[in-house]
Amino acid sequence: MWFLLILVRTGANAQTTYHFTSTLSGSAAQVPIDLDGTHCTTVNGIVTCPADSDLFTGGGTITGGPEPGQFTNQSVTETIPVSGTGCSVAPSSIKGCSIGSVTNGCLYKIIGGNVVNRQMTTGDLLFAKLTSGTLCINFDTALPWNLTGNNQFSFIGGTGRFAGATGSGTVSFKGQILQNDPQGHGMSWDTGSITGTITVP
């Protein structure tokens, strides 16, 4: 169910703000993108960046907003460990976190990322920038490893009905890491929910 919140008029311009909720699910894998550039190296004039980011591909259904219905989603997100103690695999350097009854998970924070949603009925694109968030992983078992987290985002425009869109929201998610190499590169699945507001001209 959705609610039209506010209609603001300034001169000839009108903006409408909506509450929305959404489901989201999909899979992710590491890609060679270093959003903060801290681990890129240059050798013989060639810049190489490590696979520090996740490429997520998925979709879901939006309830509310200017274009409710099904959408596809793609995002790139980079996370780094949170300094502290209590993580099972790095007890003296990474902060611990809880997943259910597990209290020695390992905590990571989001340092950047962008999102593109495509509405399936119209093809309109909606852009967002990740502003903050956390990720907790339980490494104490054999694969798959459980994960949970959340992130916050701001809308930064789009195409069609979403041109000039602003607003913000929160994603809460959980999933599992299905495979992982010695450098921490692997594949995961995620499912979650989104709540927020969006304002469009």
C-alpha cells in the first residue's frame, strides 16, 4: 500500500513526494573496481585495480512511488573492514558483529557505490548513490557463509519519469557467500527489503 505524502508548488513547478517499499533479490560477485583508489597500482604506465567491489545484479517489486511494479537492479559497492576487535578470523584488528546467536562475525562498512534501477514496464532508469552502510559476515562455518547488513542511499536523478528524482532510503538484506578464493573473491546471493521516499518533478 502506498501513500501520497505531499504536493509542493513553487511558481509553475510542481514536485510530488511518495513513500515506497520494495523487495529485492539477486546475486553478486567481485569486480576489479577500487572506488576509493587506495589499492590501485601503476606498472609500466598501466593502472591496475584489485577486485575490491561487488557487482550486484537482481530485481524486485516496488509498491508506491511514481512507477510501482517490477524492476531490475544493478549496483557496484565497495566495503572495507571496520577497525576493532572480536572478529573470528581477525580478532585483534576487525570489529566483531552479531548474526543471530553468533557474536564473533566480522564487520565491514560501505565506503561508496552506485545503483541503477530499470522499471520493466517503461524502461525508465532511476539512479542512486550509496551513502553509508554495514555488512556482517560469519566466517565460523564451512561455506556458505551467512551475511546480513544494511545500507543507506540517496536518489540522484534518472530518465523519463525519474528525471530530476531526489530522496533517500534504507536497504536491509541477508544472504550467503557461496564461494570464495584465498584473496576473498567469490559469489553471493542476497535478498532484502527497501523503504524510503522519492520526490519527482
